[in-house]
Amino acid sequence: MPEYLYKRTGGVVGFLERLIEDGYREAMDRGLESVAEGLLDSVIIIDLTPATDRDPDAGITSLC
């Protein structure tokens, strides 16, 4: 599921956190015991397309 989560959130940790939280909330509301892609597809998160002012290299550090 890592590829799916990256595709849905663009790798933004805050969006990932929101998707997971909302997904688990939805699963509990539906009485489900697991969270799958089908359920997460129904979760609406913030649209990434207008975020053109974000720095794509923010948070990247060199280990050297």
C-alpha cells in the first residue's frame, strides 16, 4: 500500500496523517475491522494541485 498512500498524498506527511485518521474513522463508523484502498478511495483529502508554492526539497537533508 505504500505506493497508493504516496499517490494519494504526494508524500506530504500531514496529508498522510489526515488520510489515515479519516480512513480509520470511516472504518469504525461502518463497523469494519480493517482499512483497505477501497475504503480510502472514499476519503476526501485536500487537493494537492493548487500547492505550487511548496518547496519540493523542503525537509531533505544530506547525510554526508
